[in-house]
Amino acid sequence: MDAITGLDQASLLETQKILSSAKDRLEAILSKGTLTEPSFVELVAIYDNVAYVFLYLESNEQWVDYRPLLPYRDAFFRDDALDEKLLTMCRRLTCRDADLEECRRAYVEHLGAKRAADPASAQQLEQLREQAKELVQRGQADQLALLERLGARVDAGTADTIAYTLISTTPDAARRSKLSDAMTTLRDKRLGSLVETIDRMIAVRRETSRRKGFPTVLAETLQRCDIADEDARAMADSYLAAAIEEHVSLERDICGLIGDVGSPTDHFGHYVRRLQGEVSVPLFDLRACLDFLYQVAERVFGLTMRQIPDASPHVVTVVASRDDEPIGYINFDLWDSGRKRAANTTSGIRNRVDWENIVQLPIAYISCRFHRWPDGRDLITFQNVHSLFHEFGHAVNHILIRKRLPTLSGLDYLPLERIEDLSMWTEKWVYHPDFLDHLRLSAEERAGMRFCQKVKILEYRRTHVDRAVTSALDLAVHGSQAGGLREAFHGLDERFGISRYCSLGDFPVYFAWPMINANPGATFAYTRSAAVAASWFGPVLDRHLTDLNPADFDSTFTACFDFDVSSSKPDIRSIFAFYDDVLGRQPG
């Protein structure tokens, strides 16, 4: 059962054989009429494998026409009669093995929820989300039209990125302010309709949760968390208060360099350009970055990473081993080849199975959108490096999780508030002195690297208020039985005076994003993970990677790998203390 690492993209014949064999084996299991513990384990493993196959194919759709295989997807996942049969057989089974019985119950719950799902509500939410996205896109189109009239190339990025570049390169402060105001006016041209659409989405979620017996949407979401409502709200409030302090400090720094301006953060890009001066920003060798990550995996987690032969021209497959025994695979799909991918992501696409004689290893799939350098060298930007380190943390997390449930990836099995703990910790290695030394940069490149680190930290300072207000709004609207986005914003303004630093129009777009749609109310999880990761990584800054030992971290990451461990309640200010520490270590 452990043969799947890469798939034949040329003919799909081998892939078809895998799917056909899996379907035959599933039918043979179901033909018995009853399940045993071994056949239940095998059934779940079959579904994991088939899900992996289609995720792999969907991620490589530019290279593979897999439409002839779609009937297999329907046969496994879109057959109501099959789901009903699976549900009946799983209900009749009782497992003596306690962990296996927990898995069986979870699978029964999954199948029952799938059968009881309200397709009308789901369809209504999707229609409203598409309506919200269309309103946002119309505003962006208006912005692009303005930028084009001003002479900007509008095929070079999004409206936000193009405007950022144009504003940052404009020497006159008054013109920068005027352009920023114009962009905001165009964005908010349809704000009333957008807020109304978001409020309708919130109302649909509230009604759906009420039908399930939950008092609020947040109460339903917190069923997947190990954090109480009051703790989540306390973290959100603490973060917002500290974010405002950071924002005020950044405004002072901006005005100190470029002079007094009405809304200092509107001039952030120009401020960064002034800071850069003559410093050149370097690119980084992908292989060197991966090699460093492999060293981190070895010194911290006791893992060795070895690339294995793969026929794919753009996917690097690595086997992770411990004590010379393979324990999982990571597929790195890093280059943007024109495929439609919304963001850099890591999917736990096949889970570990280790029960009696049924064994398969987990697979993590890192999907990014890096652009190849024109001369063919595998060079990436600092932002790419940061994303790669973050996603690598997710992949290691998936491989090392100790308990698993069927139909869920290893990452999803953790409580929601812990999913980002390890990835946010791993991303912080971009600030470690040993990473800079590992890259063997010239003096000029080292200066450029330090500037990149500083800008990344400044970007966090610039967006702290947006992140904090988004989290607080998410909790407010999904943790109550009435009221919409506008009322929640005004409530926060009365408590924290947020309208001095942001406006209502900054936030509706976030409520059409996948995170809030999938886990309404749980945006606070990012804040908690950021604080946890910062508190864990601070002490590592003073140690060399070669001096680290996996035994040093035996207790550090327990909550990342064991569902039953309780979630900690970190000091939110550790987020800011970590970045202040990094900046304080830079020369000059």
C-alpha cells in the first residue's frame, strides 16, 4: 500500500491501474456485507490513497489531461448509495482497539454529516461568496483603470501591488496621499452592497448553526478547538491593543524619516524605499534553502531528508527517515507554471496507517507559485524563502503527527488553533544568523539579506492592526446571534478607537476568504500560533544549529503532534518582542 509517491504523467496508465485496483478492492471489502477491524483499516487507507491521486492530478492539471479518470472520483466520493452502504456497515462494526474505535466513530460522524448536509445552505453561501468576490473585483477593475490612465502597466500585478509601487516611487507627499485616497474611494464605491452581502453570509451561517443546536456560529467552530470562547476573545483584545501601539510607533518612524504626513502608513512604500537607499536586494538559491531546511529537520526533529528519483520535471520528492527508517514523504511543487493556485499551501494528502500488517506512510504536498528566473537558475526572493520555510513546517507537522482520524489530513486533525504553530516556528529560521552564514553571501548580499529581514518585520508592523481587527470582527459577528459587520466595527471603534488607524472598507474582503468560510470565528488562531511560535523560537536565536539536539525539543512540540495535549495560552506580546529582538541584533 506504500507504492504511491509520484504518478506517471505521460500516459496515466499506471494511475488508472491504481484507481481500478482500489475500486476492485473496495468492492471486494463491501461484498462481505460486514466489516472487520482489518478491513475497516484497509477501507480508510484506500480512500486516503484515492484522494491523494486526485489532489496530485489537480495540482498538475497543466501537464495532465486526467478527465478520463474523473468517473473514478465520482465513484468513490459522489455516490450517495455507496455512502449509505459504508455508513450502515461502519455503524454495525465495533472495534476492540480503542484508537480504531475512535476512528470508526469519527468516520460514521463524517458520513452522517455528509448525508445530512443542507445543500441549499451550502449553495446559498457559495452564491453569496461569488457575489462578494465579484463586487471586490469590480472595485479592483476601477482601480486598474485609474492606474492605467496614470501610465502604469496594469498587466504587471494586482491593483494593490501596482498602486503600492506607484505610490512608493512618487516623490511628492501630496500626490502620494491623493493617489492613496483615490484608490480607497474606488475600493469603497460598492461598500454598502459588499457589506450587505457579507452580512447575508453571516446570517446564513447563523441559521445553519442554530438548526444544528448551537447558540452561535462560533460555538460550533469551537467544537474543533481546545480554546474557550473567553480565552479567544481575551487574546483578540490583547492583540488589538498591542497592534495599535505598534502602529503608532511605526507612524512615528515613518514621519521621522519622510516628514509629517496626514496618514503615515499610506506612505509606507516610500518609507521603505528611503530606508533601502543603495542597498541591492539579493535572490537566493533554492537548493541552498532546501539544504538548510533539511539540516533544521535533522537537528531539531531527528529526521534525514533524501531526494528520490522522480520523473516529474517540476516536483521534487523527498523521503523523510528517522534512524534509517522511512517515515513519510514530502512533494515540493514550487514553480508557477500557469496553473491556477490561489496561494502557497501544504496539504496533508495521505495519512499514516500502521496497524498490524497494514502500513502506509504519510505524504505532504507543498504547492507554491514561485517564478523561475529567466536564465533558468532556481533563484527565489526572500518572500519566497519565507513562504517555503513556513510550508515546510506544515509538511513536517503532517509527517510527525502521532494520532490520525480517517477522512482528515494530519494537520486538520489538530485543534484549529494549533494548525499554524509549527509552520510559524519554522518560518522564523529566515532570521537566524546560521541561515545567513549557510548561504555564503558576499558582504553586499548580506546587507541586502538584512534589509529583506527588516522589511518583512516592518510589513508585519504595518499589518498588525488589519490582522487584529479582522480577528476581532470575526469573533464579534460569528460569536453573536445578531448584528452585522458595520455594527461590529463601530463596537470595536468605541472600545479601541480603531477608526484612527483603519476603516470599515478594509475588512469585508477577508470575509469572502477560504479561512473564514471554512472556520468562521477562528481567525484568532493565527494570533495564538504567532505568539506560541515567537516564544518558542526566541531562545533558539542564541544557539547554533549544529549545537541543537532533537532531545532538546522533546517537550516543545508535543502539542503539534498529539491531539490530546492541551493548547497553551501564550503571552500575545511575545510576537512583538521576538521581532524587536531580531531588529536589535542587526548592525547599525
